[in-house]
Amino acid sequence: MTKYPEKISNTEQLDEILSKPTPEVIELFSRLDGDIMFLGISGKIGPSLARMTIRACKKAGIQKQIFGVALFDSEEQRKGIESYGIKAIHGDLLNTDFINSLPTPKNVIFLAGMKFGSEDNLSLTWAINTYLPALVAEHFQKSRIVAFSTGCVYPLVPLQSGGSLETDKPVSVGEYAQSCLGRERMFEYGSIKHKTPITLIRLNYSVEMRYGVLVDIALKVKNNIVIDLSMGYFNVIWQGDVNAMVLQALGHCESPAKIINITGPETASVRRVAQQFGEYFNIEPKFEKKETETALLSNANLSYKLFGRPQVQLEQIIFWIADWIKNEKELLGKPTHYEVRDGKY
């Protein structure tokens, strides 16, 4: 079991923790054939996920070429990715000529997606979340693919249900969730048509110090913003655990595509978490409305059987985030909109 620090002091220490490979990841990489490409590497998860890959390869004593593809916001961002030892490729993934120019390594991890502000630009949301996966599934038909999806493809479920299972029928509420289900269907189509081994990762929600549901709640408490309790419960998982599980998923790709839920084991209460942050900040949280007996919850027992349970517990993450925000450290400014119940993100 990895020993974690009492507090996380800066982004360098945070990046080090998020990208530290587990023994299971190192073992997989010691026998995984082929190079690796990350499509959409410049988002919240991509850099630490790719860095964990680099570190796992070094620990396993093997050499792989690692590609990182994105429409980088700046030359600085691109150089930051390259500083890890990754070959950065700049380009627009919605451009078919660009996609068709990309090399086709044995392993592909698909991270591209649109959520924040998706309701304001629905055509682009569908293009990124559904059209792009169709292009990727076609071009990388001879690769194995791990593709990020979302637990938002599930309906809201009763608390006592234990969360949605991979075998449950998706009931996608709103166009964002519908476009994400479209993403899955395009990968499923490619997997069946070309016999491409694929794993679809239904994730909700990844968290670390700079973004996520816990950061959203903490900031509302600290800034005396009233917290809506109508979406009163949620699941989260530490991003470092997400990284390790996603990389291990390369060893579980199948045709037809395999679906795996990834989230933490706790059903967290918005009210209780807000009260915990209130204790750390010495502020009494403000609430409105009441908890509804349904929420967006996933059952991730399959992932625990395949990859092991998350190493970082909810209480530890809450303390880390409280200390981080109390000391006014860097935030990404990307709210999750976890409180949305009508699918309009």
C-alpha cells in the first residue's frame, strides 16, 4: 500500500503523486506490446496519465514511444507535455486529414470530450463526443483502445440501489449524456466491424486538488454560496487511482467493447461533505432545497475485481483539498456541474 503525505504542498508534489505508477501498472507494462498514443492529452487527466505511463515503462525496464495528440492551447503547454518524454503532435482531431495522418500504434487511449458549456454549443458537443469517436474507431481499427466515457449515460437511481451496473440499460438525460452514449455506440460499432479490442470507461467523478465535485463544494462553503441539495449524493475517485485503473484497462480490451465503471466505493453526501469543509474553514455552510432520494451513482465493483480498490480514501481527499484551498493554491476553474439533474450542463 502506497504511503501518502499528510498534506500536499504544491503542484509539483501533486503531479508526482498523481503520476506514480502502482505495482500492477508496472507489471502490465512489462508485458504490454506496442507503443501508446493519447488522443486529447491536454485536458485535466491526460498529462498525469501520460506521465504515469512514462514512469511505469522506466520502472518496468522497457522502452515505448509515447505520443500525445491535442490542439494545444500554447507552445508552453506542448513543451510541458514533451518534457515528460512524450512526442507531442499538434492538430485538430475533428480534421479528417489530420487524423488520417497519425501513426497507428498498438495502444490508444481516447480522452477527448466536451462537457463544460456543452448546452451552449450542442453541435460541437455532438461532433466531439460522437463524430470524432467514429473517426478514431475507423483509423485505429488495428489498435487496442481504451476510451473515456461517463457515468452520465446512466439514469438517476435510488440511493439503496447501490449504483448503476455496467449491465444496466443507459437512459441518457439531456443532449450531453446522449452524445456520450453516441460516443460509446461509435466505438462499439468499430469494435464489432473491425474486431477492434476496446474498453469503455464510465467515470464519475475524478477528483484532485484543482478541480472536481469536492473542490466545487469546498469553494461554495468558503465563499458563503448557498448549496443546492436536490442532487444530494455523489461518487468520486482520486485521479491517481483513475490513472492506474485506466492504464490497467489496456489489458482488458475486448471485442465487442467491454464496459467498466470507475468510481469510488463511498456514496458521499453533499450536506455532510459541505459540513466537513465548514469545520476546516470555520464557516457554517448554507443550504437550500432538500435531498432527493435519487442521484447519479455507479457501482464500480467490477473495476475493483479487475484492478483492486482505490488506494486513496474520501476522508483523505477532503482533508487534502481543504488544506489546499485554505492556502489559496492553484485551481483550474472548471466546475463539474454535479448538481445538474436535467442533463443540461
